[in-house]
Amino acid sequence: MAKAEAAKPVPIRLAQRYPNGSMISYSARAIAHDEISACVLVNEEFETGTKLSIMAPFLDGLTGARVFSVTRSRNQPGYFEVFLQIGEATDAAEHLKANSQNHKSGKRKRRAGTAEESQAENVSRAKAATAVPELVSEAAHKLSDELAKLPAPRFFEALNGIPSRLRAMSLLVAVAAAIHLLEKKGHVEARRLLGSLTDKGAQREKEAVKQ
């Protein structure tokens, strides 16, 4: 059966059990699947051959799986594309190899078909990168210098060591860095978090205007 490319990634759960009996669960998204394999996006780099349990809408309950291959996602650098062998099919190796190659080939075709869009996006990102205000860059460097001092200072001590004109911007840089780290570890979604903060800010402004 041909591998079904999901129109939208399907939320799933992966679980890994350790010899001491403990189990760690991971949020993931299935981007393609069929009856004996699945390609999923997850922010954990599993080793080939790792045994996992998978729970997904297209499966009947908790199902055993094994990691067949792992590659870093090109579109989402913080994630890995993991091909899973579902169940204990003995003829799965060739099937998975073919699906993996077809998936990569399909991505290459899609990338080739959108080459001009990618170039335009790269140009836009380059412009955005050069548009970073000097104040932000200076604040980031000052904060980095203060935090690198030994013995390691507390955060408020590092802020006190920064010129007053840069403290507010340094605090914003620290918040942005923290959000980026939490998103990379899969604890928050930056767009949703910032979107909710923006909505709350807009609501407060409306209330202030009414008053």
C-alpha cells in the first residue's frame, strides 16, 4: 500500500520505556503513514533500532514500533523526521526503505517547484536580519558579557551591570532567548504564546480607551 501523505500533520504520542521501568512520552506529528510504517516529526533524536510505543488516530490503541531511520528536518531545524516500523512485519525493511526514498524524492520535487518562492523568502529573511536595530545587538552583547563573568552572577546582578539605557532592551532579549529555548525543547509554541500576549495587550488598550 502506498504511503499516505497527510494533508495536515496528525498529532500523535510516542512513548519510550527504559529498563528501570520508567517511561517518557513525547508529542509528535505524523506527516505520512500506512499500515506498517509512519514518518513522524518529533523534537527528540532517537537512535536507529530504538523500540517505541505509538498512539495515533490511524492505529488501534497503543502499538509497538521501531525506529528505522532519523534525519533532521530541513523545514523545521528543531525537529527530526523519524521513520517508524509499526508492528513486527518481517518484510518491512524494503518497504520502509522505498517509502523513505519516495518521501525524500517528493520533498525534493516540492522544493524544486518552489525554488523562486524560497529565494524570495531567503532575500526577505536576509533583509530582516540586517534590519535588526543596533540597540538590540548592543544590548544582547552587553547581557552576554555580564552573564559570562565569573563567579556566575544572578540575573538581576547582570542587569545591574548593564548601562541603564540598555537594561530594558537586554531584558527583552533575555525573554526572547528564553521563549526560543522553550520552543526548541517543545514546551511552548512561540507564535501561540506571543499571539495570546498580543491579544491581551490589544484588549487592555480597548478597555483603557473605553475608560
